[in-house]
Amino acid sequence: MSRKRFKVAALASALLLAVTACSQGSTTKQPDAGSSQSAGPAHIKIAYQQWGPGTVMKNFLAGVKTEYEAANPGSTVEILPIVASENDYYTKLQLMMRSPNTAPDVVYEDTFLINSDITAGYLKPLDDYINKWDQWSQFQDTAKGAAKALDGKTYGVPDGTDTRALWYNKQLFAKAGLPEDWQPKTWDDVLSAARTIKQKLPGVIPMNVYSGKPMGEASAMQGFEMLLYGTKDTLYNNDQQKWVVGSQGFKDSLNFIKTIYGEGLAPSPKQALDPNMGSKVGTELLPQSKLAIDLDGSWIYSNWQKTGAKPWPQWSTVLGQTAMPTQDGSGKGKVSLSGGWTWAIPAKSKNPDAAWNLIKTLQTQKNATKYATDGAQIAVRKDVADDAGYKNSSKSTKFFTDLVSVTVYRPAFAEYPKVSNEIITAMEAVMTGQSSPDKAAKNYDEAVEGIVGKDKTTSGQ
Amino acid sequence: MTTTVAPTASTPAPSGKTSGRSGKPRAANLIRMLPLSPAIGLMLVFLAGPILYCVYAAFTNMALTGTGAANVKFVGVDNFRKAFGSGAFTNAIWLTLVFTLISAIIGQNTLGLGLALLMRKSTKLVRNFVGTAVIGAWVLPEVVAAYLLSAFFNDDGTLNVMLHAVGLPGQDWLYAAPIIAVSLANIWRGTAFSMLVYSAALSEIPKEIEESAEMDGAGGWRRLAFVTLPMITRAIMTNLMLITLQTLSVFGLIFAMTRGGPGTKSQTLPLYMYEQAFSFSQIGYGTAIALVMLAIGAVFSLIYLRGLNSEAA
């Protein structure tokens, strides 16, 4: 009797476990069933970052959704705005792409991260689709390379690129007695202008350079690398194929950060460490003339367009743009970095074919022009770049497009995101006065050696 | 009579015949285990499972992106070597110890004891009022408490307004002394727990003992040191153990107040772990740090348990 009873209970508990195991099994099997019917009507999930008050992408995707659903009866497009700041967006996206249950069908990937996510096996190569796509020839060659991995396959369709430079407020410059047509030649020129502003216009933040962990990649790229690539050093030595450590340029760049945050030429470190700093600069500090110089991207005027978060038609007369100079004016004399975003399909997407159709809709000439214009992108399609509407879309378009001739791309290898995290950690340590630039640079060197291996590093010039 | 009845009564009524006859202890044990088996099964799957997985992950290069995401490799003790060689990690350990010492062992513990002692002597009205206020802070959800406190410590927050009102200079607490600010916040939030534990322990002390000590001429402080405290040593040790373990793992409060910053000035181990695992995608390294945290908690527990045992002996 008792043995029977035991058996029954054992069976019951085994069943219980089996049931949970089953339910897991059955859910993981769904994608197989889903992908087989992908040619027909499908439910496509598209994920992008929604942070701060900006609505350009939201409105653009809403338009594309309507267009796609009308063209493909029965299909539905679900827009998944991932509400998260810079670093959190990537984390959430990566977690979603890990499981077929949560993987979106189309994702918006930053080019700096795409190699890392390709190495992780999150993304699907698009070559089969691209080879049959008549529009691919319209893309510029550099743009085609943006999402090409070391294996030679292409994993993303770029929707634009960007360049970076100094934005400055001409009215504030005039008040401070600085030239309205400002052409700084060295870092010292930039610093002395900032010092003049601080002295003449109390209450105005002289200069913003993104810095520290909360702003994530914006700190590393708009902030630090715009400085570093103006020195004689770089992050990565292309000839030796090694990461650079112990370089003077790295320390000098950190010193620049120390100078502006230490002398009060920048926002208070506390303000700068607000994760909303990016949208604050675009929607408050610049439009309210509370910030004189901003080292920022080509796209920030999208905030001030009619469709933007803070319409400000006067921006094109109030603000000027000038190239960021190199440290001592040597080299090409000016520096810019380029990045950009791509549309990609996760490897675990349930409807890759339908997802590709959606990407094609996102990238029709009409839609690409609309996004390049509203989103203040630098066009990557030749037909968009030639479009009169795009060319005249903003007074700054020509300036930033011309910077393409000096622009540099990040060493977007799989290790880059980790290295970038070490850069922003070093920046934050310096801007808050926690470490000296030398000590922060030393910590960075050690961390990079740990990330890529000591044999893959080389010392600077 | 009673002794013979007891064994039959203790066997389960329906199966009384068989188990009583067989007398096989193993079978009887198995039957007793039966009702527990679903619970044990669930615990194994949902409690032991993740812990074992965590131990496994700590020895791998698991990551959310890059190579560690595609093929997870066993890397031995690399994660631990990296941790102990890193300045950020030692900084985090140091801050964790400071935070635990200030906010739990000194702050919550003594303040809780003090409140419990004072409330014993006070009128019912005062007791109710203080009790409600202190427990109110404890009952508040963590994020709400953290928000209130960051408003309190903010540059133009309540604390500085009060300091200025009495002519004292204020300072930007969250920026200049973040670890002190979050420690004070944790004291504010956690004192109620110690107070409740000590109130219960103090009410267990027989009145006669204290009265006789008073008759023998022992003053207030001597009574406290030689009578009251020795009688609640067990409660003190238990309380210290619980609040230490709670404080070691405080995350939400600090994250909401300072995010571990500025720089890494308030980055205790849980925040460092979160940053490495989720902001910087290094899951393997993050779980290794979690294991180190577990070890630190275990060391504290051992110390307190030894204190408990030596008291009992």
C-alpha cells in the first residue's frame, strides 16, 4: 500500500515537473512553426530606442507601419519602443534577442555595437536578401561597409550617418565680444573662448562636452574621441592591428576634460551626469541660450524642426557651426567622427522574410529621404543626397556633409563596446576629481589589456 | 499508558497498519517525505537551480554581447583574478564595508536599541507617535524612500534649507559625500527593524531582575551595561546578523539616489555588480562578484553565529 502511495506521489511530482518542462518546450518550438509561414501575412515586431521627448522616429515608424499594412493586407506591424537611456537600450535589446520568444523581427542597431552583436550570434546575415535588392546600389560604399562584419557578410541596412562638430551661439558670442564667424584652430582657441564666456556672461554654461557613464556612447564618441582623434594618437593602430595604450594623446584628452570641468567651463559634473543630459542640451540649454558652445552631432537640429521635440525656427540664425580643431592645429586641422544606425534582423526572428520586406519599405527612396530630413541625418543613399528637399532641409546640412572628407570611423570591432565603457569610466573619474588624468589613463590601459589581451595592445606615439 | 499510545498516534492514521507492522525506518521516512516532495522539487528547480547556474556562470566568460554571448567558455578563476586585481572592485568592497559599518552596525543597530530603550520608559502617546513615524519609514517602498531622501539631501533640498536656517553652511550631500548620504538614508529607512527586534527582546526581561539591580544600588548606565544588555545578547547578535546581510545587498536605495556615483564614490558591490553585468554586459564577471558578496555575507554570519554560540555555552 505505502509503496503504491509513494509511487503515485512520485508520479504526480514527476508529472508536475514534466508539465513545466513541456510548457517550456512547446513555447520554444513556436518559431519553427512561425518561420515556415513567413511568406504570407505576418506579425512583425520592430524595436527602436525611445528616450526623452523626441518623436521623429516614432512618427516616422507610424507612417511606415500604415504604408506597410496597407500594401500587405493581413500583416501587422507592432512597434516596440524600448524606453531606455543609451546603455540600457542595448542591454534590453540584447536580452530580447537572446530568446525566440522575445526577439523582435527588426531592430535598430548602432554601428558601434553591431560587430559585437554579430559576434554574439544575435543577427542574421542579409546577403541573400541584399543581392536580390535593386536599391542596394544606391548606397554609398562607406555606408555599405558600416554593417559588414569580419566574415565579409552584411548584417544591417544603414539609414544615415552623422558627423560631429562644435555648435555655438552667435548671439552669446557677440555679447561676449567674440567673433560671430568663429574659427578655432587649436584646443587652446576653444578653451580661451570658453574662458571669455565664463568671465563675461555669468550664468551661461560656456561649453558642453558629454562625459561620464550616464551618457554612454555619446560621452565616448561626441566627447572623448573627438578630442583623442585630434591628437597624434588614436584608439586603435590599424597598421599593427592593435589597441593603443599608454598614449600621450589619451592623457591630453583626459586633461582637456579635467580643465573644462575643473575650471567651471562645462556644466557642473552633477548636471553632466544626468542621464537626460542629451535631451536637456537639445531642448533646453541651447534653445534657451544657456549654453554657448556644444560639441555635438550633426543631427541635433532635429529637435528644433516643426516635427521635433522643441520647435525653434530661429536656430539657424542663432547657432553657428564650426569644425572641432585638432589639438595644435596640425594634421588636417579639423576632426570629425562618424557613426550611424542600421536596421537589422535578429537571428531568432520568427519572420525574417517579412522583416526584410519591412526594411525595404523603411528604405524606399521616399521614406529614406523623409527620415534623413526629419531625423537630421547625413544621407547614405546617393539618390537621397541628390534630393533637393534633403539638400535644402537645413542650413547646417552642407557644413556637416562637407565634414565627411575629414571624418574618422570608430574601430567598431567586437571589443569596442567594452573599450568604450572603460573610456567613459575614466572620463567620469577625471571630471568628478576622483582620479588624476594619469591615474585614470593607467586604469584604462590595464582594463584594455584585460579586455583584448596584452599581446593585442601597443604603446602610443 | 500514555507512552504506549504515543507511537501509534504519531503514525499517519490511514497507513497505520502497514507502517506499524513493517517497522522499516527508511520506508517510513520516505512516506513522511512524500508531502514535501512537490515543495522540494520546486525549491530545487527555482532556488537551487539559479544558484548553481550562478556558480557556473561565475567561472565562464558569459556576456550579453560579443564572443561571450555566442560561445560561453569556461575560464577558470579568471573572473576572480580580474576582480581582485581591479581598483574599481577593491573600491567597491571598501565602500560596501563602510556602508555596512556606518548604516547597519552603528546606525540602525544603536539607534534601534536606543529608541527601544527610551520607548520603554515613555508614555503611551509618545510611544505610539515615535513608533508610527519610525515604522512609516520602513514600510515605504524602497524607490519612494530613495526619492524622498534624494530630495532631502539635494543641493537645494530640505536638509540644506534647514542648515542655512540655523546659520550653518550646507553642502551638496549627494555629490560631495554620497556614501554618507546613502548611509544616512539607509539608517532612516532601516532603524525600525532593529527597534522592533529590541523592543520585543526588552519586553522579555523580567521586571524583578532590573528591580533587584536597582535595589542593589546600580544606576541607569550600570543597569544597562551589566543587566539589560547581557540579557538581550542573543537578540543583539540575531539582529546584527539580519541587518548586516540586508545592508550588504542594498541596491535600489543607492541606485535611485546616486546610481553609485559620482564617479564610483558610492558604488558598493551590488551596484558594481549591476554595472558590470547589465550596463557593461559582462554576465560572467558580474556573477563572480555576486559570489564574492555571498562570501562576505558568510564571513559576517559566521562571526555573529560564533557570538551566539559562545553566549549559549
